[in-house]
Amino acid sequence: MTTATDPADLGATEARRLIARRQLSATELAQACIARVQAVDPAVNALVARDFDGLLTAARAADAHQASGAPLGPLHGLPVAIKDMNDVAGLPTTFGSEIFADNVPARDDALVAGLRAAGALPMGKTNNPEWSAGANTRNRVYGTTANPHDLNRNCGGSSGGSAVALACGYAPLASGSDLGGSLRTPAAYCGVVGFRPSFGVVPGAARATGLLPQPTSGPMARSVADCGLMLSVMATPDRRDPFTTVVGGRTAWDLAQFACLPRCDTGSLRIAVTEDFGFAPVETATRAQFRAVLATLGPHLGNTEERAPDCSGADRIFAVLRGLMFLATHAAHVDRTPHLVGANVTDNVAEARRYSAADVAQALVMQGEYHRRWQAFFDTCDIVISPAVTLQPRDWHEMYPTQIDGVATHSYYHWLGLAYAATISGHPAITIPCGRDRNGLPFGIQIVGRRHDDAGLLAAAAEIEGIIAGLPDLAPRGPDLAALRAAPPLAQAAKFMPPA
């Protein structure tokens, strides 16, 4: 028996509940998601590699498994879209790089294998910029992914394809990864939820720079609870990641709390609010929108105070340590096949080569001091709320903003300062939709919590999400699916494929 709502629009928690009650089958859900992709994706180009036959076969097997009376996994029967930075057996993993355009792995990577073991059904790969370098989802393998709320606008990145897939109802869950806002920025731009966990909560067994705490995978969904459900599967014990605490075969995290978030009294929270963390180049329009959001939302939150952790040196720390990571992982590509490497990666490697060992040593010391300042701040604060991104979506032809309010940005990633403020300290951060900007596009707020209090942050975010849903001026709205169905294919747009 099907539900009155199109199953493609169901969140993960609700779809899983209906499947468990036999009010929805995994096959019905898969068919609805496939139909949505086929109807909408030509307009946005988010799901760039697909295995619909495999999805349907897996869905039928899931239904047969349920009919046998066997226990169901926490993600049983739920389609999941996978960012093209993770291996799914039999599907291309290109990393958005022409160098790997023909790379087809034979096996799932650890993250995908864990999702599949929990009952999730991988349906295809979502687009990202080359090597996830940048917050505009364009590459020379698959072209551009557009914002579903305005097809002329940037959908964010690097997990842009995942955010668009969620906004359009391709799947109730999607994977993302985050260094300087790579899942938080697209979530904000597309009106969905993206959660960057504390470093080590989601293991990165294959991370090349294993002891450099910056990039991490994280869940993306259409609600905070759904992100928590996905995180309960992703946060596995894996000793290969030196930041994942494993004792006696178990992690330090309470996975049950992720799957079923505790209630949180927002009135008792000590909440700091900040437009810019004291350093990020936030545009005037975004500041104004954030103040308008706080005017509506603030009275429902209790104790709020305008202040922020001391982020001195944030730009320098992030630039040097990001450069170090790019030098370790991409210098060989730039040296051996420069014609197959895009400008963002090439520029980041060149920047890294200008730093000395003394620069790296200084950045590491500065990061330690930064971390300690943040811990001291959170002794007097429970969460920090800021805008999610320094500026709202711009034309997708612009690879990155070179100016904000007439002031030049330092690099292709400088405009992501609001996100990497939390990256540097290793704190968890979540982006949730909160109203619309003056152009009618989704506006996102970022909520940062204490390091390793991921369940507490998710619980607070879920309560705030519920408050937002009850405020007509702030309640999120999805994209116009009818307009997307009628739109011409994005591939026909001028400069759909970025220049070589």
C-alpha cells in the first residue's frame, strides 16, 4: 500500500517507518526516486552516474528480506545518493577529474559498504567540482550542476550534486564531505541539511593525510533527524583513522543518540550569535538577512548574546594547512598532467609551494592556540549561530567570488571563512534552512557545537529546526518541480562545461 504523498518526497525517518509497517515497499520508494530523477535531472545535472537497474534489484531483494521476517537494518530500503568522491562498485569514481574519467572501482569503499550493510541502496553518483576543490559544482567530466531554486545560480559545493539531489527528491539521504564547508555551503544554497561531525566521528580510513585534521565525510538529508539517522551508521569504529577513538571494539560515541535524538530545551541554552566570527568577509546583504532572521527566530531561543570565539589567524592557519594537504595529494597530478588539472587545484598547489617549513610549523602552533581558545569559549557557551555562507548564490558561470562588496578575496576559498572557522578547531557544525533571501533563494544558518558533543548539537539543531518550521517567514520551501520538469536541459546552456 502506498502513501498519499509521492514517496520521493518522504524523509528518511518517515520512509523507514512506513517500510517497517509495510505501508510502503522498498521497490515503490526506489521507483518513485527513479521517476523523479528522470523528470527533473536534465534541468540540474546532479546525478551524473546511475545504476537504476541495480537499485531496483536491490530494492526487490530488500522487500524479499523483509518478507522472510529477517531483522531490518536502520537504513533498510532507503535509496542513497553518493558523492563522486566515494567508490561504489561498478560505477565511475572520477573525483571530477579528467585524469580519472574512466576509473570504475570493483568494490565499495568503507563508507559505502557501511551504508549498504545497514540496508541503504546506493542509486548513483552526485556531481562535485574537480577533487572537491571549490564551492561551485562544475568540472570537465560532467559539466555544471545548477541550483534547483534558480537554474542560473550556483548550487554550492563541493557536495553540490548531493544537495541538489536531496532538494529535488532523488533520495532521502546523500553522502557529503567537508573541508571548508563542502557539505554545509551547498546545503544552505539548496535548502537542505548538511552536518560536519567532530573530526574522527566519521572515520576516513583512506584519507591520505591521515594525521592532518581537516577533511571529513558527513551526512546530508532534508532534516536534522535524518542526518542523525545516517550518522548513526557512518560513525563506525575504524582504527585506521587515528582520530577515531576505538576502545574494546567500540567508539566513544553513543550511536543510539544519533539515531534517536534527545530533546533539548533551547530556552536553557547559552547561545552566541555572530555575523562573521570576527574575520570572515560577509557581504552586506547576508548580514542584513541574518539580522532579519534573528529578529524573528531570536525570541524563541532564550538566552542569546552577540559574541564569538577568538578566531585570530584563521585565514593563515587554513591557507597553510589546506595547502599542505593539496601538496601531498595533488602535486603529482599538476606536475605530470598539468593540462588535465583545473585552475583551483593548480593554484592551490602553487600556493602551497610558496610556504616554507617554518610557515607550516607556525600554522600548526597557531592551530593549537586556536583550538584552546575555542575550548575556553565553549566553557561559557553551548552553541554558536552564524550565517552559513558569507554571500548568497551567484551566477554559476563564476567559478568563485573574486570580490565581496567591492573588496577582493584572497583566494578561491577565502569566501568560505564562516565554514572553516569551525574546521580549524575540529568542532561539529550543521547548516539548516531558515527562510529566503531577497532573491527568493534559501537562506541557511550554521550552528556550531562543542567538540565531540555531536548528539547535543544535533538535538539543539532539531529543536531550532522545529521552531523554524512553525514560523511562516522562515519555514523552508522546496524548489518548483513543475518548473524544473519544463526547463530545457542544462547541458544546452552556454559554457555548461567549464573551460580547460
